[in-house]
Amino acid sequence: MSAADTSEPIVAGSPADAATPLTVSEAALATVLDVRAGEDDPAGTALRVEITGSNMTDFVYALDLVPVAEKADDDVVYSQGDHGELTVIVPAGSVDNMIGSVLDVPANSAAGGLVIRNPNTPDPLYGLDIELSGELPQKVQAVLDQAVNPALASHGGYAALVNIEESTVYVTMGGGCQGCAASAMTLRDGIKSMLMNALPEITDVIDATDHAAGENPFYT
């Protein structure tokens, strides 16, 4: 940790607040310190964690080891570990959406790497200006076209409107999403959230996909 950093050490598990938006578990701390040991100046190197986007249901992060001296004036900078071994930098724009997060190792140790367990979820319609005019089918199609399918396109998939019965919307998933083990979760947590947030008149979204007919073309 840089001598210029005068923040008090924060032990993982401390109460979540904007001053320490991300805590680092003991296991994750050991992993980061092991990687940091390969840097030219380990003591002057910090872990920088930033939210760079979202994938409908979860935030996307960038984790980098950077010199502590490169921190911006409005970054949140604090220490982690019993003895303040690790300096953590969180850019100001990521703080609110990271409060309460924990950097940890995966539950399945064979997976390797690190995971961020974040109690916050992204607003699936943030930054989108969708024209919601016409009858409900036209509105649903607009959300699918402008919000849902651009996100699914990276997996070679798409969602299509099948039917609307009163306030219940039926959607199918095709391409790389048909037969995908994660597609049911994507529909439940992502597409359903997008549609119901954008169109309060919708009371439910049903997955009408025949997943058994898919060949799991993207996730293997």
C-alpha cells in the first residue's frame, strides 16, 4: 500500500457503505496479493475495480492492478486486509452500484478466478430512449427490438413475441438462446424485468420456447 494512502485498514465483512463499497474476502485477498507480488512495485500497486456495463441481469466489471499514484481525485480509495495489505480503488461512477459487494473466490474452487457478489442489479433500461406508442403488442415489440435483442445478439440469440393474453406476454427464444442452459434464467431475470419495467400493464412474461428442440449452440 502506498505511504500516501492514510485510510485505516478495513477488514472484510465490515458494514457496507460508500466509503468501502467493495470488501475483499480473505481468500480473494490472498489471490490478489499473490498476483500483485509479480508487479515491479507491489506495495505501491492497488486493485482498481470498475463497473463497465451490464448484461441485462448483472453488472460487468473491470479488475486491474494499477499504481496507487494513478488514482483520480474523486476515486474512493481505502485499504483491505487485517493489516491494510491491499489498497482498493473504486471510481466515483461505480460506487453507488457496488455498495455491499464482496470480491471472493468462486464457490466451485475448480472454476478458478474471482467473482463479485453484488446485491445491486442494473436498471435494464438505463440509457435507452424507447418510443412506446401504439397498442401493447407494438410496445412489447419495441422493447424486444431496442433493448432485449441487441443484448442477446452477442450470443447469437434473439427473443420473439408469440402472443399476448390480457396482460400476460408469451415470448420465445431462438438462435443461440434455444436449448441454452442459461436462457431460462435470462428470460426470467432479464427479459421479464425489461418488459415489466417498461410496460407496467404487463403482469407476467412466460417463456414459450421449446428448449428441448435446441442443440445448445452457444453454451457448451
